[in-house]
Amino acid sequence: MDERDHEGSDRSYVCYHLNQISSRGLPFGDNPLGYSLPSFLLQFSLISIVTRLVQLILRPIGQPLIVAQILGGVLLGPSVLGRMMPFLAKAFPKTSRLVLDTVSVFGFMLLVFLIGVKTDLSTVVKSGRRALAVGILGFFVPLGLTGLVAFLLNEFLSLDHDVARALPHVVFILSMTAFPVVTCFLEELKILNSEVGRLASSSSLVCDICFWFVTCIDFMAELAKTNSLNVIIGSSLSAGLFFIIVILVIRPAALWVIHHTPETRPVKQTYIFLALVTVMATGLAGEVIGIHATTASFILGLIVPDGPPLGAALVETLDCFVSLMLLPLFFAVSGLNVDIFHIQNLKNVGVLQLVVLVAFIGKLMGSMLPLILCRMPFRDAFSLGLIMNSKGIVELAFLNEIKNHKIVTEEIYAIMIVSVVATTGVISPIVKFLYDPSKRYIAYKRRTLLHIRSNDELRILACIHQQEDVHSIISLLQVSNTTRDSPINLVVLHLVKLTARASSLLIAHRERDKPPRNPTQSERIFKIFKKFEQQYPEFFRVHCYKGISPYMTMHTDVCTLAQEKRTTLIILPFQKQCTSGDSGESSHAYRHLNKRVFDQAPCSVGILIDHRILKSPYVITEHSAFRIVVLFFGGIDDREALAYAQRMSDHTSVRLTVLRFTTPSQTEIVAGTERGKMLDADILNNFKLRTEHTEDITYREKTVTSGMDVIMVARSVVNAYNLVMVGRRHGDSPIMLQLAKWNERGELGAIGEILAASELKGEASILVVQQQTRVWGLRDPEEDTHLTRIKL
């Protein structure tokens, strides 16, 4: 079969390669693996090595992975190394390129299926007016402008026939903003769950829907031009039958698998295998009835419910293989097909680059206009407009498709690939420079326990990883001395790792009308807190939220919610070791989360460590005693911990002890400024005055000479008290330097790490406190004056 027979054909890239194999026969005898497999492994190794080297070179200037992968293919292709014919003949012989091309397209097909699994179409409904406006204008404005420019160029300039034929397809590709491209771009920039990141994800999904809507209209118009009633009826019936089978047969089967998989059990491998077979069968069926194999795979992915158990199992099984093995091949093949020496007509370059520039400006205008009208800061709106212009694998797939159908020439294809690389390569560092989500967490007033008034509402954000974290937090809330004049406004945030979803989520929990038969972990957690609120209706107000995001950016959800709710204290549970089902990666991720929250939180932060074996809440009554000790070394964080403890001391069941550490010599146990020492003395003197009027609070001093003395005291208090409180940061001193050597991971500070160590046996909970560090206009961290209160 001659390649010219494929011009104008509706067959896909996959179908094209299958026809090539069937017509030419498999190379090198009956056993193609005798040559094809070693050749494929050689090609994959070369691509991996070159791509990795390019990535290492481009990483310092903030280039995304897609740029390195495409440039790696370009280096290996006819543009650079491929100019040496011996290298090209040995590394990439024509007969083996067929296998490489087919495997790369198969990888793209699996990727599209996974994107469908991760996509939640309800995001469009929940996206809001801003996302709808950005998505709609972000597609139709560049489509209209580039279409107009292409029409004028075609009318008033004598364009080449190849350029004139390619322009309509180029206009559509430049007008689209692909949802999977944007989410991957945002995840690589680590802003997926920021304000701009969420808006860009929702807007790109709306833009995608607009693109496919226009594409369907165009397809129906082309179908109507055939003037064949049998073709129209046959295409409509076959497409309708395909959707009926997918919706009424395959989706119920997926739901059956979900309902018959217990929450604590993994999905059976048999079901995963059947799902893969279904993907292959769906792609084949789509090709037979005239639907692109990748489109059929995407539709199949959409009907699979996202999240655990089935969606998460499919993503965990396939994601690593696709992203690390098959996708680099796809990008590299796109680069291998580029020969920049085919670019010889400067007029064609100018025409196409003008269209690219108009599309870029049009999308920037369409994306920014509704945001400016909604009074979003210009810098953020401009960043989102740039993100909406990002290009990636979907645009490459369309370019490869029209190239294989001979709609674009080698020259036009090379120009467009260069444009994709240049656009994405320029956008990435600019967005990194312009948009820093942590800047919005800077508060304009003090949000600390030390500065809150006694009759003010105490606002606490309690973060939960798993249900075992609930009881220790409830016990802490019970002794926080809530009153009618000073109730606690509690925001509960369940933090969930992003799996089997393309976009992050931060939503308020809404109770169902009927209690679910099989409640989710989030629903069980929120039910406990709601029941706690019902027990103390005048003292607690509970608001429940769920945040789904990658571990690396999970702190953004915490800080965003703390800023929106004007929280005074964030409480994070400490995962001191991996629980069943967790990995070393998750343990490291929890520590990374704690550190990032410490660095960026707009208020004070407390890390709660529960050493108890039985994770049940303390039974606190009027006749029981809840013993609390504050280990006071000195410094701003110790003062914050003492301020919280003083609030607790007004509770009738609390017995508070402050243990002040001193040294026998004149040297200070911690270094600090004269102002800091004065503030330490002031808060301790006020506390000593309180000890004269009650026996429930006591003040003691402990003289230590070395770090080992401090450790011995720590071991004694965890067995004698229910709650141990200490500040996170302490000034440098010989004793603190000794303690720091015991554990160098140190996001909890020298004392906090010792108390959190699993070797430290005891039944006490530990609260490591850090006072707010990010206040607008605050330069001196020891500054302790009350700022003007602003009613927001």
C-alpha cells in the first residue's frame, strides 16, 4: 500500500502503522524480536540518556521536562546527530523505527485513558463563573483572531498551497488549551493546588469542552457533505451503539468491581488485566466504526470513577510505566521527526509565526479579561494567561496526526514543533518568576496565642491524615478552656494524597441527606467532630473540609485555608513512623509538609505527637486531673507555648507546671537578644504571680549542664504528664548544639525531635509550637507589641 493513499484519510496513526506492517510484512524473518527488541532497547537507552543530559542542562533555567524530551529527540534526529548517516543507520534504522513509532503511539493511547480516569467532569459544574468565562473566552478569542488573520493572509498574500491547506488545522491546534497539558505543567511548577492552579485546571477543562464541541460540529458538517444517507445513518448508529455499550455495560461493570472491593483491600489483578484488555478492545472498536482510538480510550477512561479503589489502582499500576517508559518515547519520536534543515522558505516561517503570535496574544487577552474584571491582581491574571498558552503532548499528537495524513509538510511540521518548544520554554521560567503562592500567606496582623484577647474567639485549623489522629486532637481541644465568651471556631481539614485525579480539590464537606451505608474515611472523621460539636454546642463551632493534593504541595491547602479563615493556630499531627500501608515516601512527605507549613503559615503552628499505644481520647471530668508541663528554655516559641498553656490552666481539670531550664554558670542556656531575654523574664514573672493564688499551677527551675541532662528530664516528664509543650526554635548555645547532633532532620527543632523520638517511651502527648513568623512589615521576630486590630 502506497503512503499517498492515506492522504485525506480518516484513519488514525495507529491504524496507519498496522496497515504498514500488514502490507510490508514483519522485518527480518518470522521472529521479529530477533532484531526489533535489541534495536528497540538501544533506541530507548539512547533516548533516555540524551533526554536526561538535556534535562540536567536545562533545569537551572527552569525548563519543563517536555522541552528536554523533545530536544533530546531533535538531537538524535536528522537535525543534529542524524546528519551523520552511519549513526542514523545503526541507531535508528528505518525498519526498526516502525516499532518505535507504534510503541510511542500505544503509550499515548494509554496516557489518554489514564487522563480520562483522572478527570472529574463535575469540576466543570463546580468551577464557577470565572473558570467558565476564562475557558470560553480563552478558546473562542484566539480562534476568532487567528481565523481572521489566516483568512486575510490567504486573501491578500500569495501563500503556498501547503501553508494554505495547513492553516485551518494550525488555527485549531493553537486555539486549544488541553486539560492534561495544563495539569502536568502546574504539577511540575508545584502550583497545582494554588488559587491560580485550581482556576487554570478548571478553565482548561472548559476550554477542552469548547474545542471538542466545535470539533464535533465540524465533523458533522464534513459528514453531511458526503451526500450519502447510508454513511450518515451508519456513522450515527455505530457511534450511538458505542456510547450505549460503554455507558450501560462497561460502567456498570466498573461500579460492580468498586462495590465488591473492600476499602482496606486492593483491587484484584484480574480486574486490572480485564481493564487493559477493555482499553485495547475499545480502541479497536473505535477504529472500526470511525472513532479515533485515542478518543475511544479517553471516553472509556471518563466512565471509570476517579479515586480509589478502581481508578487509583489503574493509575498506580500504569502511571509509572506510561510516564517513565512510553511517554519519553512519544516526545522523542516527535523530535526525531523534526529536520530543521527542511525550513528553507522564510515567508512560510513568517506567516506561521505571525499566526502563533496572534494566537498567543488572543489567548492571553481572552484569559486575562474576565480576571481583571473580577479584580484579580494583574500579576496573577497574567500568570494564568501564560499557563493557558502552555503546549504539550496533546498538541504534539495533533501535529503528528496531520503530518501522517500529509496535511502538513516536513517544513511546516518542523516550524510548529519549534514553536511549541519555544512557547513552553519561555512560559515556564516567567510563571515561576511572577507567581509565588506563598506571598499571599503574609498576614497583616498578629495571629498568635500570645496576642489574642481573653474574650476573643479562638480559631483553630486541625489537620487530619487518618482517623487515628482524631482522638489526640479532640483531647487537646477539650483542655483548651473554651467559654461562652471565648469559644473555639474549629476548621477540620482532612488531607488526602492526590491519586487517580488530574486536578487537586479543596471543598467544604456537605452531609448527605441519608447516612451512607459504607461511609468514606473523610465522612467517618467528620462525623466524630460533628458529634463532638453537638456535645458542646455553645463552646465549639466545627467546619469540615477535604483537601486532595500531591504531598509536595499539600501545605498550600493548609496555608490557604488558614488565611481564608483567619486562623490563630494550625494543629498538624506528627507521623513518627510509617503505619501499615504507608511507605518511606509518605513518611518523608509528612515531614516535608510540616516544614513547609512552619515556613509559610500565616499564623502560629503546633505539631501534635501522640506517643500513646491506645489512640483513645482522654476522659476529662471535673474530678479528673489533666497534667500539663511546659519546658521553657527561652525564646519566642517558648513564650507562645506558655501563652497557650496559660489559657489551658483556667480549665478546672488542668494542672499546669512550668519547668524553667537554667545553667549553673553565667552563660545562657539559649542565645537571644536583650529584648528577647526581657520578654522571657516578663512572661515568667507574670506566671509566678499566678502561682501565689492557686495550687493548680506551679513553677520549677531545673539546672542542667549538658545535653544529656536535658534528655534525662525529657524522659521523666513523658511518663509523669499527659501533655508536654515546648517551643520549636531556640537560639544557639553549647547545650543546644549538643542536642541538635542527636537528630539532624530537625523540622521540630532540637528539643522537639528528642521528644518525638520513638525511643522515648511514655504516655504523654507532645505539642511543639512555633509562633507566627510572616507578618506584613515585621522585621524583628522578637517584636512583641500589639498591632492595630483590623476588622475584616
